[in-house]
Amino acid sequence: MATFRVGEKTDQAVLPQQLALELDPADNPGIRDETGAERRKAPGAEPGREETATASPGGSGVTPNPTVGEKPRERHPFVFVLDKHGHPLQPCTPARARKLLKKGRAVVHRHTPFVIRLKDRTVAESEVDGVELGIDPGSKHTGIAVFSAQAGQRRGRYALQLDHRGAAIRRKLEQRSAYRRGRRTRNLRYRAPRFLNRRRPDGWLAPSLQHRVVTTMSWVKRISRWAPARAVHVERIAFDTHAISAGNALEGAEYQQGTLHGYEAREYLLAKWGRSCAYCGAQNTPLNIDHIHPRSRGGTDRLSNLCVACIPCNQTKSNRPVEEFVKNKTKLAKLLAQAKAPLRDAAAVQSTRWALWRALDALLPTHTASGGRTKWNRTRCRLPKTHTLDALAVGKLESVTETVITVLAAGCTGRGTHTRTRADKHGFPRLHMPRQKTFYGFQTGDLVRAVVPTGKHAGTHTGRVAVRATGSFNITTRYGTAQGIRHKHLRLLQRADGYAYTTRPEQTD
């Protein structure tokens, strides 16, 4: 039986929808603003509340070009739109989607993410400029951003954070390996060894790594069905090792004014040392790059000999040997070990970068960039550090003019288990699971709405359901878990798809 997170908001992104600014009327089915990419004004028209910029002092209503360094405007996530045949149209604002639903010209196609389907429009009757996707791959989380791009300016339309379960898969594989190893050592009847029959094809990835590629591709394909995706921008490498090691990038003027201003080497070292001083552990303070073994005493510029240090430690250490500066032998051994240790999460991303790039390139035109360039773009556009905003800043761009204020977090939960017996801590069976997953038309993980007229749980409950053979279900909502809800009060909103959905505000500072 699949498990879902308890205590987190599981239905905020579904019902009710977040409030948004009211837009101009959307009653005319012929206007292209319903499915168009951006609002385009007629000459002399006054700017509506939806537009991003103010009128010029002369009152002409001309939208000025935003300059790099201005903080992007924040707005609510857009709604995916399909035509009456199920083909993707340009996403629209939540206020326009509500009006289309209220007028009866659209129906709800999917609740999470929220998708509507028009009943009186087709792709041939609409102007679709298309959107682009940005992907920031990570070991634990992957950020996906949907945005429209015009003349190098990006406007965020939707943000998704995909939470991987690679660590859980790794633990399960280790547990299975332990079980099999135990069977080989027990005095059981003979079974021919099979380990010599195992073959790994070229390009094989461990299941915990392959999971990251598969789930990312699954969501790219989903979004491509709901939005007219034209291209994908992805970080193929977390750190550009060629840019780090080429020449003496840490010397002289290039130390401050490299191709990306040292972002590749600095980002690698900041991630490796946890953005804290390697000597005193100080955080939230300016950090300099320091040579563990001073160059004046034979130290090199290799990354294994570099760390980040606060200004006081960097000045105090100067060109002294690290053994003389760090007196504590335990701390010294830990520091030297960490200097040579690779980044585990970065190694996982590096292992999957080629497989992800090949899969994306076979689906859509794919543009790649390094993590250093993403940070450079994010800093120029005054964006905080998050996975979704990194995805919005991937690749070549001039500026980011709009971001979304709400992020949908999709946590990978799987689709249940084949186990039919639950064991206690001693290994003896304590519970036998049923042989089927569906009861009374529902299965664990479905998104449902229960309207209970009377009793202890009277009211409306919207969330994920956990089914029982007795017909008395549990519903996990944003307010907690309601137990013992009869199946006759439930209405299905969306089938379980292996993910637990929560919403969270995007970081703005």
C-alpha cells in the first residue's frame, strides 16, 4: 500500500484555486488572448491590470524594456489549456480560466496540475507561440520551469519541483542484497549459482540513478502534452571542469574576471564545503578561496588543494602550513579528508547527465549549459537560490521579467508494493495484505472529495485516500487525516499516479 506524506498540504494546488487579479473580459471566443502567449495592445489602448509594465511618462502606453538587475515581477502560476481535441494551447492566467469555466466554455481536464479543456476552440483557430522548459537536475530534487521567451526575456509561467526517491531505492536494493546474501549462507537445499549470468548493457545505470532520468523524462512528456513546448534548456553538467582546470584561472586578473567570473570553481567549492569556512565553520559571511597547502610552499591549484575560508581565517593563515594553523589533529584529519572527497550528490548528477541529455534531445530540441552559467544568470537577475528558479535561469538569456509565486512539489511515492505479508521486528508475519488494490472503485493514493452530511467528520474533505476492504477509508487533507469515512460519501477527482502533491510559496528573498 502506497504511503503519502502526512502533515503537508496535499490539496492546496487543487481546490480552492489561488486568487489572482481579475483580467479584461474573456467572453468573445474569437480573441486570441484566451490562448495566446502574451497580451498585445492595440495602438493607444490603456494597459490592463494583467500587463507587466507601467505606461511611459508621456502616456503612450508603450512598455519599456526591462533592464538587467531589476527584480522580476511575481505572479500566480498559469493554467494549462487544451483544445477540444486535447491538443495543447497557450497557457492562460487563473482568472481567465475561471471565467472560461464559469461561462461553460471549458471543462476541468485534470486537477493537479490544473488543466482545462476548451469546448469551442481548436489549434487551427488559435495562435500558439509556444513555451520553453528549463530543467535544473539534482540528486534529491529537480526543478522544472515553464516559461515564454521573447527577445532573450523570459517570463515564468509554471514551476514544478520533482522530489526523487533515489535514496529509498538504494536502501531497498541494499536490503534485498542482504536477504540474498543471507540465503547463500544458510543451510538450504542446493541452488545453482546465478551471479555469472548477470550482464549489464552499455550505458547501464544503477536503478537509483535511472530513476532520476525516468521521472524527469516522464514529467517533461506530461508537460509537453499540456503545453506547446518548443525547446528544453538543461544543465548537462553541474560544474564545467574544463573551465575550472583550463590554464591558471585562479591567478592575476583572471581570478576576478574570468569567462564567468570564477563561478565554476567558486560554485564547486561552495557546494563542497557547505558554504561555510573550512577552518572555523563560519556561515553567512564572505568566503574567499584559499590554498590548503600554500603555493609558496609547493601547493598546487588543483581543486583538492582548494577550500573556502572566511576573511579572518584567510588572513591569519596567510602562507603558513595547514598543520601549523590547525592544531587539532582530529579536525585536521577531517579537513584533509573532505578536501579529497568528491561530491556524492554532484557525482550522481554527473553520472546521469548524458542519459538525460540523450533522452531529452530525442524528444525536443535541447540546449545545454553549465551550473556556473546558471548561477551567473540568477545573480544578474536578482533571483534567490531555488531549484525552480535555477531552472528558469538555465542557459543563454538576457533577463527574467516574471516569476511565479507558488511551486508545485511532486514527491515520488511509487505505486505500491507487491508484498502481501507484513512482518514484525523478529521477521514473523503479523499482517496479511489483500490480493487486490481497488475497493469500491477507489485505490490508495487517489485524489478524492468527501462530503459527509452528519456525524463526527461532517463537512467536506479533499485529499488523498487510503482504502480498506471494509469500505471505511482514511483521507489525508491539508488539515490532517480524517479516519473512517464511508466510501459512499466519496467522489473521485483524480486517479493515483505515483506522486504526492504539495504546494509551497516560491522563495522571494
